[in-house]
Amino acid sequence: IPINMKTLNILWQRLVTPEGETCERCGGTYDAIVQALPKLEQALRPLGIEPVLETREIALDAFRGMPSESNRIWIGGRSIEDWLGASIGKSTCCSACGGAACRTLEVGTESFEAIPEQLILKAALLAASACLSPASDAAAAPGARKPGCCGDA
């Protein structure tokens, strides 16, 4: 990351079985993130912001106690549902999840098992715009992080 670039951290976590497998909805979300990243890089670079993806694996034992934590995305330290004004639902999942009631993202009247690229892009752009907002500059105490960005690299 070049000097003076701000980072927009994107964290995605999902179940990974001991065999290295994940479910279809997490696989779909991963594909959407991979498609969204180059678009975000291109859109945000002129603004001095670099999106940085971190992925975390949830072990099967931990997943069994908290299936709603799988397939979860945070952007700039806030959940994707927070950025989108969405809520969380659940539905029965498949294979790797062993039929658990896994996380869905509820946006308006639509429910998404895999988080689509367009929603990831929208949330990331909202986070980036919060980073650029003059109001966030005024509201931030000296040295405090601006909402939406994790600070200078």
C-alpha cells in the first residue's frame, strides 16, 4: 500500500471443515468478494483508499455453537448489515454445515444466502464515503479513527 493511502479493511469469515470444505453459500460469497475487489481497487485508488481483504476460518466445533457467525462480512470495522440497513436471518444450509440454520442477509423483502457482489460493492462504497466525509473529520478527535476507514497505512 503506497504511503498516504488509507486502508479500507474488509473481513470475511466462514466455516471451514477439517477436510477444508465450506458450504455453497460461503463459496458464493467468496466468489462475489473476489469479483468485487478489483472493482473496489479501481474505484477507490483515485480517492487514496486501498481495500484490503482478510479472511478468517471458523472451525467446525466453534461453528456448531455459533452458526450465524459464518459467512459474515465487516467493512471498515462495521458489519455489512449495518452499512446496508439490513438485518440477519437464517435458513437451513447444506453439506459442510450439516443442516445448520445458517446466516442469511435480509435487505428489504429479499433474503440472500450468498452475499452478492452488488451488496458488497454498495457497503464498501458507503464505508469509503464515510471515510472521506468532512463531517467525520470534524467529529473525530485528534488521532481517532474515522468511521468507515481503518486509518492511514
